[in-house]
Amino acid sequence: MALGWPVERVIVIDSDLGQSGASAVDREGFQKLVAEVGMGHAGIVLGLEVSRLARNSSDWHRLLEICGLTGTLILDEDGLYDPAHFNDRLLLGLKGTMSEAELYVLRARLQGGIRSKARRGELKMPLPVGLVYDMQGRVIFDPDQQVQQTLRTFFQVYQKQGSAFAIVRYFRREGLSFPRRLRCGTSKGQLVWGPLSHTRGLQVLRNPRYAGAFVFGRTRVCRRPNGRDGSKPQPQQDWHTLIPDAHPGYITWAQYQDNLRTLRACAQANGNDRRKSPPSGGPALLQGLIVCGICGRRMTLRYHSRRGNLVPDYMCQHESCEQGKPVCQKIPGSGIDQSVGDLLLKMVEPVTLELALAVQAELQTRLDEVDQLRRQQVERCRYEAELAKGRYMQVDPNNRLVADALESDWNDKLRALTAAQEQYDEQRKKDRMALDDTSRQQVLALARDLPRLWRDDRTSDQDRKRMVRILIEDVTLTKARQITVQIRFKGGTTQTMQIPIPLSSWEARTTHPEVVDQIDQLLDTFTEAEVANELNRRGCLSGMKQPFSRMIVARVRRCYGLKSRFDRLRSKGLLTAEEMAQQLDVDPVTVRIWMRGGLLIGYPYNDKNEYLYESVGEDRPTKRQGTKLSERRRYPQFESDRTNEVHHGA
């Protein structure tokens, strides 16, 4: 206004106060300025100094270019500039570069002070839950005993399970809550309790402050494509400052490193060698422990279904996946798992009782730890109820607005206390029932009979895998005419086994060669139905593990090229009914009648009551004998003399 512009033509932009000019993102005032200049609404831009407009060269030069196109002037405390003129634009460009450099210098000085303080371990940084600063600025454990016990239980469960998700399942199964501190809002710094999530568990495991180490530079700030700043995790060797044992920790530094190695082994994207990954729920006993005996790489696991059950296959397919080469080895795993399990049962028999006592002590320790956490939850609810009671007792009774609110809060705390106490009593009763004297005796009895414990249906596949990993370091497989299994135990002892290659699906359904030989022998004497009955009497089974029938015997005979009973009898010179009738000059029906009467000798060659007959010589039967035989058939009173008459006729 003092320079001659009316008030209505002067626009004051002050919405960017307190914001850095390092970027135009989220600066509404600067964006409005650029828009007005670009549309030609502004004749001059006034500012105390260039740094107030932008401390970024790209934003500053873009503004100068727009001002030069629209003929907008720029005025600061040093003078008036026309961006359309080269000299003025050059000078303004230098001022913008100096402003950006000044911002870099200021940031470098601040960062230098922070890094110097961090190098000495004196920089105060936000601490994770479970650690707080005392009055002297030292890092100590949280005075809340429930927080301490919860974190110790968290790390103890991870040492036993080896999986972050297993911790989440454990806390959910036991009904335990996990603490966290609010980082923003009106309740900033307040401790709240809630269910443990998998992401939260990973953050706790990866935080080195829980190992008592002071760390600075775990992440690096990087600019994202949208203009915002982001953070990128850095490997441990690139951390700016690492001071182990700088303050008390819930775990040691060595345990922290072991936890990180376990997490990397559990990750599916961290290479092929994942032998330290926790056991899954599949039936493969040697999951993650198999090494290829040809190339030395870790073998992967595949499952296929057979008769409704999952059957494992161990495969070495690294070269196949990377270079398209054939699979190095593919070995059926069911027989290997069975052999290794039997070997372990033989080796651990002398220490079964000690194992049982250790398991019993571990179960009792787990129950005591969980019981202590639940008891602390009840104590916290009781403390909050007493606190609400105290606030209610101290309020003026006449102030009903406040008294009613405090009374309602007291009632809520009492209900929460009652629910927590009931849940604690109920769970404690279940735990005590789970480990009474009868249960202890059952554990000891099972331990004395480890094979029965191993084969018990209630023993999960994960438990069997944990037993195997306690004793075995790795297993090397080589497939040739047989499968060579080389087992390396934890102490360095090795043992080698030879296992026959399991039969394929069609081979497993093939009839045993001994049974085929028996069928070949029985066909000399019996028909196919009689052979089936004889095999069933002997307890033989078909390739499908079923009792024999006439159809199965016939199929086996055709598959193995065995001679039929008809061919066997014909090779001995026996005649058909037609041939015998032609030889005796009678009807074929008469041949059958004479065979039934004993005049001819016939042998059945199938189960349709069809026969082959022995050839007759000079004492061949006559038609007269056949007539007498027919009369006996017609008059049953002569049946008693049948035997003598037949012999006389013969």
C-alpha cells in the first residue's frame, strides 16, 4: 500500500509459516503463488529474502521461468529484479543456490551434533516398551513388573518355538495381552494393553535395545517419488553407532544375533538353505535337514496325495529352477522317514527317563510363568479399581455431575476386576488339572515307552520334528540302485544306512512273484475259482491287498502269460466232448452221462462245468453199458447197485 497499490490488489500469503522451503509439497501458500503468477494475475512478488520463497533449486528456477514468461517482477530487501532479463535471472539463480546450500549447511551442522552425541551413546532416543529413562537420563527396566514379565515370557517362548507367529499363537491361546506406548495423541506416552500381532512381534525381535545395545543409524532417510521422506533399513555393518551392553537388556547380544539368524532362516525369500526354520505341520520328518549327496545343495520338500494321505518327496531342483536342467534327485521320503525314526528310537532308549523328567519340568515352568502373568493382570485390574474408588471417595457428594461419572468408572473397573479374577481362577484350575499326579504318572509311563510315545496319534508331526532336530544335524541322501542315507548327529557322530528304493504306484499294486508261482502250480490241479479259494485259505492277498476271486486269478494269469488249465490238459492229450463222442461213435451228451456214471474219466477245465476227457483204449464202453446206465438213471431203485455195475462194465 505504501508503494502505491490499493489494498484490494495486494494478496498476502502467510499460510506457509513454520514450514521449510526445502520442498513445495504441502506448501499451499507457495503453490497458490505459482498458480497466480502462471495465470498472469500477479505483477510483482515481494519477499524479505529468496529463502522465504523456496530453498529448492528446482522449485525456485521453475518460479523464475514462470515469472519471466508472464513478465512478473520480484522484489526483496536488496532490490528489484526482472526474471525476463538474463542478468537479473542469473543473480536470482545464485541467490536460490545459496539458499539451498545454506539449508544443507544448517542440516549438516545439526546432524553432526546428533551423530557426535550418538557416537558417545548420550543421544536420547524413543525407547521401546519395557525400557524407560530414569531421573538421571539412564535407561532402566520399566518399573511395571507385568511389563517386564510379559517381555521375558515373549523372548523365552521364542527361544523354545523359534517362530514369531508361534509367539502370537501362544499369547492368544493363553489369553495374554502385550503392552505398547502411545506415540501421539492426547494420551501420548500412556501404556495400553492389547493382543499381540505378528508385526509387533517382529519389531520386538529385531529391536537391539532389548539386548542392551545403543544403536544409531539403523535406517536411512530417502526421498520417495511422491516427494515425501521415507526410511530404508540398513544392514548391521552400515549402522553409524553400535554400543553393546550400554544399558540393561532383556536378552544378551548373542541371543539377539541368534534371533536374527532364526528370522532370516524362517523367511521364504532368503535362499534355499533354510534348515534352521521351525518345523511345520506336514508329515515330512526330515524337513529342512536333507542334503543332496550329488551336488551338496539343500533339498526341498514336495507333497503328493496317496490314498488320502500326504506323502513327502525330497527334491534337489536348484539347477532345474535356475538353468532349466533336469532335476538332480527326487527321492520318496516315506521310507526314509520311517528308517530314521526307527534308528532314533533305538539310540535314545537309555535316556528316556531323563527326557521325561525334563519335559515334566518344562511343562511346570511354562504353567508357572503364564500363571504369574495372569495374576499380574488381576493385580493391575485391582489397582485400577482401587484408584477409581479413591477418586470417587474424594469428590464432593454435592457435585453429582462429577460423582456420577466417577461412580460409573468405578463400577466399570470393578466389573473388569471380577471378570479377570474369574478368568484367572478358571484357567488356574484347568492348569492344575493338567498336571496332577495322574498326569505326571502318565508322562513318566509314556517316557519309559518312547516308541509308543513316538507312534501315538496324539503326538503331532511338529513334536516329532523337534525331537529329530535335537539329535540330528543333517541327513545326506544319494540315490543309485539303493538309497544311501548318511546321518550326521549333533555331536559329530555319523551313521550310514542302505534303504531299497520304494516301489512306484503301479509296482506297489503288482501281485507278489511268490503268489504268481503258486497260481501257476495250482492251475495244474484246480480251476480258477478253486485256485482263488485255495489262495484265500493260505492267507494270500492280491496286489491291491484284497482277497482273491476268480476274476483276479484270470487277470493275473493273462498278465503273466500263464497257460490256462484248458491248454495244460490238452497238452497232456485229453480230448474234448466232441472228440470223445466221435471216437466212441456216440452223442456228446452221452459222453457227459458216461463220465458221471464212471465209465469215462473227465477233468474240469473251467468253472462252467465243462470237461476234458482221457482217451480210452480197447476196453472202451459200449452202447449197451450206456443203456443200462440210462435205466439206472430212470429207476432209482437200482441206484444201490450202481458202483458194482459200473466196475463190472469197466
